[in-house]
Amino acid sequence: GAGEVTQAGAAVADLTSGSTVVAAADAVRVTSSKGELNAEVAYSRELGRAAITVAGLPPAPEGKTYQLWFVGSDGVARSAGLLTPDADRRGSMVLEGDPSSAAAVGMTLEPAGGSRAPTTDPLVVLALA
């Protein structure tokens, strides 16, 4: 029935919610480049969502993964999910959690499965206004 169509639509909308964040009225975009690595975070405090897009990110070494973090103004990092770049060295995802209390988004290389707190220096840090 009609309910199934709505559910499928919602699932698709959720997959593309990165574009929802970018399209939000109060969306802010922050970019950072370091060598070949380019990262952009789009976030909406109104929606309480943030999305990241990266390019020039080589595959993580065996047994390692890229982990994203929301860093609070208190300096404490909270995991925002794991990112796996594709064969074109690109990756994008909606960050897990609310960016409202975050002062920055960072990305580190962590053991596979991620860490509770960053164990390496950040590859990139994007300050949120």
C-alpha cells in the first residue's frame, strides 16, 4: 500500500540526507586542504546534522580505518563515525551525532572498528563557526 512507498522514500531520503544538510537554510560549509586531501563539512545547527565529503584520501592501511570526530569547545572528541574512501579516493557521509556543541570536526587514522578516543594526530581538522 501507500505506506510501503513512503517507507522506501524515507530510506532514500535518509541515504541522501547529506544533500538535505547542504540545502538547509542555515547550512554552513567549511573546507580544508592538506596536500592532496580536500575535505568539506556542511552543517546545519537548525537541523542538528553535519555531512562530510573528502577527496584525495588514499585507502586506509590494512587493519586501520578513518574515524571522524566532533571536537567540543572543551577539547573532548566524540566519535562521529567511520569513513571508507572509494577507489577514486573519495568518501562522503552524514556524521553521527549533533554538531551543535562541536567546535570542530577532525579525522584520524584508527585501528579497524574505530577507537573510543583519537589515538593519532588528526589528518585534517575543520573548525565550525
